[in-house]
Amino acid sequence: MLVFQNAPSCDKRECFACHDGKCIALTDNKFGKRECPFFKSAERIALEERERKLKLEKLEMGLM
């Protein structure tokens, strides 16, 4: 696993970008009282990837 020494801390363990308590996607986690706008679960990422693949397949077949 890559080590991101300057990565901000993260307590959203279910987020795909949280590794070893660090966010590997953002350089800053100061959102005030708001939730992290980047948060996505691994399940959500997998669903979005499947949707993208289906859309590409439809485009390739001329269905869109």
C-alpha cells in the first residue's frame, strides 16, 4: 500500500479513499460543519463503475 505521509486524517473507514486512517484523495479535510463532499463507499464506486460500463456498451452498440 502506498504511504501518504501528508494526507489528512479520515475517520470514514467505509470510504474508498480512506486508507490506514488517512484520506488518499484529498489534501485538506477542513469542511467546517459540512460532511466530506468526496465520500463514497466502495460499494457505491463499484455500482458507478458497472453503470459506466453498461453505458459504454450501449454506445458501442449504437443504442444511445
